[in-house]
Amino acid sequence: MRYLLFTLFILLSINSQAQIDEGINRQIPAQPPKLIPARIESGDTVLLVNLSPVYVFPGMVFRNKREERYYGRLVRDVKLCLPLARIVSNTLIETAEYIETLPEGRDREKHLKQMQRDLIRDYEPMLRKMSYSQGKILLKLIVRECDSSPYDIIAAYMGYFAANFWQGVAKLFTADLKTDYNPTDDQTDRLIERIVIMVEQGVL
């Protein structure tokens, strides 16, 4: 399972990260100033800022120590996997349009191989230490962050033959690249969503 996770993470990231190094030596254009609306009240300038919603959850109630330990492990695993899922999501967003314009041929192949070496160097130690349950959570969080299953992402970048091949490999480990994420109806997904939101709000 650990080898599968590592390989899939490379597959999901390598194409989408291919453009990043292309722009390292480019001059970054100056960003225009960000204007914040304001109004005058009683002689004072009051800034008008849209704040993100704040979610308040009731405290967890555990029927026994087993449930409490399960929730504790889930919190740990979500905190571990969420940054990795966002790496996949961010690189896909950054390069989704540009990657189609990358040149074909040996130059692109050479660049992708270098990118693969970099990814192996940066993420192999962490991914190889992941457990089976952490791998399943990572797949679910990728669906959450990318709004697409790992199967669909691989199919989009590498074709359905590759996607079906890796789906077959995943099945050997009782994993599913077509996994969905449904916090409305699935109890585990609902807990994961709660944990993600609390992590984002800095209360967990």
C-alpha cells in the first residue's frame, strides 16, 4: 500500500508540477495594490471586509474508549494527509491550462524525469511511512480538494489506459481510485469534513 501511495502521488503531481520550474528564472510582475472598500462613519474610516464563515460544532460524545481512540487517530491522519492533498490540488490549479502547451519530445521528457527525481526526494520518506488507513484518507482528501477522483485526474493527464491500470493495482490493495467524498451521507466523510474545517479555523 505504501508503494502504491507513493507511485500515485508522483503520477498525480508530476504532470501538474512540470510547469513550475519553467518559470523559476522569469521576472515576477509587480502585483497591483489591493483596494479594500471603506465608508466614513462619525468621522472614522471603517473598512468593509468579507469574513469567512465560522463553524461551531458541538463537542464530540464517545460511547466508549474505542470510539475516542478512533477519532483521535482520524484527527492525526487528516492533519498528516491534508497538506499533501492540497499540494496535488494547488499544482493542478496552477498548471491545468498551461500544461497543454508544454513542448513535446526529449526536452519535455528530460524535464519530467527531473521533476520526478525532485518529487521522490521531497515526498518519498513521508509517503512510504503512510499506513493503509492514511492512504484511504489521502485519496478522499484529494477528491475534496480537487473536486475530482484520483482516477479522473490520472485519466485526464495520462489517458484511460493508465488510469485503468492503476485502478487495477489499487484494487489489489483494496483501495479505489474512484473513491468519492460525501460528508452529507457518509459518517466517516462527515467526521473528516468536521476535522478539516476545525483545522482550517485553527481550533484543532
